[in-house]
Amino acid sequence: MKNFLYYTPTRVVFGKGAENDTGKLIKECGGKKILIHYGSGSVIRTGLLDRIIKSVHDENIAFVTLGGVVPNPRLSKVYEGIELCKKEKTDFILAVGGGSVIDSAKAIAYGVSNEGDVWDFYKKTRVPSSSVPVGVVLTIAAAGSEMSNSSVITNDATSEKRGCNCDLSRCKFAVMNPELTMTLPEYQTESGCVDIMMHTMERYFNCGENSEITSVIAEGLLRTVIKNAKILLQDPLNYNARAEIMWASSLSHNGLTGCGNDAGDWACHQLEHELGGMFDVTHGAGLAAVWPAWARYVYKNSVCRFARFARAVFNIDIEEDEKAALAGIDALEAFFREIKMPTNIRELGQEVNQGQIKTLAYNCSFKNTRTIGSVMKLNVQDIENIYTQASK
Amino acid sequence: MKNFLYYTPTRVVFGKGAENDTGKLIKECGGKKILIHYGSGSVIRTGLLDRIIKSVHDENIAFVTLGGVVPNPRLSKVYEGIELCKKEKTDFILAVGGGSVIDSAKAIAYGVSNEGDVWDFYKKTRVPSSSVPVGVVLTIAAAGSEMSNSSVITNDATSEKRGCNCDLSRCKFAVMNPELTMTLPEYQTESGCVDIMMHTMERYFNCGENSEITSVIAEGLLRTVIKNAKILLQDPLNYNARAEIMWASSLSHNGLTGCGNDAGDWACHQLEHELGGMFDVTHGAGLAAVWPAWARYVYKNSVCRFARFARAVFNIDIEEDEKAALAGIDALEAFFREIKMPTNIRELGQEVNQGQIKTLAYNCSFKNTRTIGSVMKLNVQDIENIYTQASK
């Protein structure tokens, strides 16, 4: 087992009615004047924002609001939030939404608390030294940002999508009521399931040492998400299925599914980040569209692990490792299709030409200055090959 | 799935050499003068205490020490610690040891930080309102106290063994180097494995609703502990097996294996607490000695769950639930025997007479004022029946 650090200080309040505790939770964190940050009008339409505001108001906490966060959240909105928070002298940020809103809130929190341009932290030319506290009322199970240390922002001036990982941004609390996810369109729900699975799978696949207990937790989590993603196709109002998926979203990205493993791979996330930057695709769907091509390109470097995955997650009973590995890739691809997810870039609704593929690969390799992935270290040519394969 | 709270703020530093970070970790927590609390001379003999002191000294942190904590830690030692901390004006407590030392440290931390008699919190006549911060260098994988909110103390004046559960006592950090557990006698190692399993099993067995993802995590954890407990019988210096068991000890009792489940049972822990209070037995061994009698007494109230346990943990392929359930109980009992654990009170090395059984049952039921357990609510007569069965 590899040495590891594990730090998940987020206080989770999970279940029906949990959002009514929001005000109290902010008060416990010392919040006196807060920014309530959200995305589209759905939190207004469903009445959620009103309930949150009532809960905040009941605790005599002052607030300002900033909505309009979009999927693949924009740096321009982050700047707007930083300015507003500085002007209003807020001391806490409440994100009401999914990964995009939380990531935007984390970026604002860095920006308020540190001098200079917040984009530096995403370009990785500086690291943040502090952060305003952030709490979240979660409305989409997907990104896992509610317990993770990561935040991904798209620079709308340059189309670059970049992440910043730092424990300072771990949320103080996460309010998770699975009922709040019931109004999501099917496509968003199922994209979320893929995103959740990929957070575990990017930690699962590697060429090195792995922890047994972490592996069995990962496999159990994946089986649970697969089972409940199928249930939600037929029965989107199934509370227990929503709850299983929602809790899986946090466990999948809070670090648990990587403890003691060799470094994860994360190539698919990076391949998808470029797609997301260029075409504004739904993150989970973008991951589903690149994974099969990635897996078939790299599996030979980690046949045992892919074979174990096939057996433990899909109950594939094939003795020969290579055949089992390939059957596992087929099974996951078939599952993606079953939940109406794309399994290549075309099915994602994007025709990509050769020039665009070259641009994607060039950007993904940071202008040919880095490789991505660990199962196989992928250079700019490998990346181009995978994008090409995924576009057929 | 049931509503739940989950809060595990402990910073885990896991792996070889982790103890060398102790001083830095205390400094990050703001500790300036600390109590180093430990148990027997083994931490001195192995040189661990010296290395810890060096690490503390390197950060210019002042310290006082208090050793002599025994298994089933004593209230008298807690009082001694409180007095010492108050006199020396310490601001942080470092536990170097296993569950007993950590639990004693937590009790001292409550006592220093709250007025009045600390035993009140264990009698549950008051709740603590604050706590001095506690950190731990773990040397035994068993109690899970390094990430749990619980502390169990034995009042040596009355022979009562009582627990206090409160999030204030969650450790600030836990330093976990599996190598530090390699010097443990086999009996302590294997008792620890039982304790770890029971922390998950007491959350697993109930008559109500359960979370699927929590169930599969629990089952995976149990399979991992079973596998590695057997490895350590043959190969006690096996680093990976030590590491799997050590990480399982924390995950088993930090709340993860109960999220979304109906209330756990905990009857076996309470049955064992009385044994521990009367005879000073090793906690894990005491649990192994009462579990089979408990399981056969109550399983009919939760046949499905016991059957699922049998199939998922021991791969028992019996279709009929009741037969599968009984086969699972047999399998766990056989496993206890295989790792040289007692499966009844006699094998624990205790002859218990009828009068003592009556006393144990009377005390365990708090003088016939409470029932214990949830799979079956056990009154004083049920408790007596189980002790009797476990003494045959």
C-alpha cells in the first residue's frame, strides 16, 4: 500500500429536509454576511432558494445573491463574484447548486482571500494561501465538489478549462437532500452517474500498487452506481436510488477511493476538459464519449487491473485476463449506451474535423509540453490518436 | 435510506515514517505546550517515544508526559491527567498508543476544558461543551478511536465501563504507520481484527432500512479484514496486511459503515463492556466470545440481513435465507477459531458462575432499567440467557 493523506473535514447533513438546517450551519461556521451563489432559474422556480433564504434569515444572517453560473463555470462570473464579495464585505459563500456552482464559489473564495489574479491558481503559477469558508446545498449528484478539494473553471477569454486542487477549499458543510435532484432532466442525471463513476475509475486504473480495501470499496461503489443509474432511467423519482447516487458522488471524489493506491490516471478527465472547453458539452457525457477509446488504447499496460475490474464490477467470468479486460470495457460501454450516454464524440452530438482534433490534442498536451495519464503516459500523438478513435 | 450526519475532520497521515511529521502537525494545530500521553513501556522500548519527542522538540513545542494507561483505561488515570494538564497549562494532548490511550486522552481533554466531574459525561448526566484538541500517533489497529467520536472509560472505583460519544473529541490528526503495529503480540493483533469487524457489524445488523452503498462498503471491509487477519497469523511482519487492517480500523468506526442505515445494534459491545469491567479482558477477544451466542439468539428477527451477510462476506451459496443465515454465523465462528480467538466466555479464560452472570446482566441492563440492541431489544432476562449460552 502506498503512503497517503486523507482529509475530509466537510460536515455532511444528508436526507429529507436537510436544507432547512442551512442557516444554522452557516451560523456555526461564524458567517454573518454571506454570498448566496447559484446557477440557473431552477433553484428559484422550485422554491429552493426561498427556503434557503428563509433559513438564513431566521438566523439573522445578512446576504447578497449572485446567480447565472453556467455549466463549465466561467472565469468572468468568478471575477464578478469576487468584486461583489469585496464590495459587500461578505465572510462566507453558500453555493446552491451542483459542481459548477460549487467550483465557481471556491474560485471566488480564493479570489477574495488572496491578492492578485485568481486565474494564477488555475494556471498553477501560484498556490492559494487561504480561502473564505464555503458551504453547499447540493442539487446535482455528479461532480463530488461538495467534498473534494478541486475546482475547475473555464477561462471564457481563452477557452482554457483548468483545475485547482487545494484542501483550503474543502467545503465546511454539505447539505444533501436527494429529493432536490429529482427535477433534473434524465440526461443530466445519467451524465452525473458517469462523472461519479469516472472519479472512482480514474483512481482505480493505474499500473502500480493498490490498496485492497480501497479497491473493494471502489468496486462496490461502481456496482451501486450502475444499479441505481438503471433504476433512475425507469423511475426518476425513486428516493433511495437518488440517495445512493448522491452519497456515491461525494465518496467517489473525497479521496476515499484512492487511499493507498498508486497515482490515478485522470487522462479521460483531461481529454474531456478540452472537449468541454471547445464545445461546452456536459462533463459526464463527455467522459463517456472518450472512455471507451481511451480504455482500448491503454488497457494492455494494465491488463490485470482491467480484468479485475471486469470480474468485480460486471461479474464477468472469463479466466484469461486479456479477454476479461476487453469484455469489461465492452460491458461498461454497453452500460453507457443503456443509460443513453454517448460512447464516442459523434454520439455526443459533435462532428469533429481533423484540424479540431489536432487543436484539442495540442491544447490537452499544453502545447506539447506534457503527457497525460499514468496507465500509459500519453503524448500529443497518443492524445490525437484517442480523439480520432473516439470520433469514428 | 435513512437521514444521516457524517463528520470526519481528522487529518490522516498514513504510511511509513508518518510519525516523523508529528511535531509539524501539532504546530499546525497551534499546540505550544502539550501532554504526551501513552501506555506501557513498549513505546519507550521501541524508541517510538524518543522519535516523537524529537519531532516535537524540533518544532520548539514544550511538553510533559504521562504514561501508564492500561487496557480498559481507568478514570483514576484520567483524573491524574486532568490535574497535570491544568497545572502545566497544556493546550494540546498527543496520544501515542491504541484505543485505550486515545480514549484516556479524549477524557482528559473533556476534563480540562469543562467544569465539574468528567465522569458525568460518561454517566450521560451532562454533555461536554468543548474539548482541548487531541492528536494521535496510532500503534494498535483496533478501536478506531483515532477517527471516531467515542471514548470508553472504566471507573476503577465502581467497575463501571461507560462510553461518551461526542464530535468534539474527534482527533485533529491521526498519524498511522502500519510498521508501528508489527511488534504487537499475535493475540493483540487478532483481537484488534475482531474489534474492527465488530464496529462494522454492529452497524450492519439491524431490522430496518439500509443503504446499499454502505452495505457493500461494509461487506468489502469485512472480507478485507478476514483475508488479512489470516495473513498476519502466518506473516506478522507483512506490511501490506498491517496497512489494510490499520486503515480498516479507522474506516470501520469513523461513521462510514453506518451512513444511511437504520440504527445499529451495539448489543455485543455492551455485553462485552460488562465482561471487560468485571474481568479486564481484551476488548476484541471479549467481543468474539459473546458474538456467536448473541447472533444465534437474535438472527430470526433479521434473517434476510444475516443471509446477505453470509453470502456477501463468506460467499455462502445457500438459497434458503434461514439456512444461509446460520451458515454465516458458523462461518464467522470458524474464522474466529482460525485466528485463535475465543468463541465463548470459557475460551476467553473465564469461568463464570450463575451469580456472576446475574450480576453481569443486571449491570448491563443498567439495573434492569434499559434494553440493549436493536435486532432484538434485549431485556435483563435475554441478556442473562445470552451470557449463559456464551458460558457453556
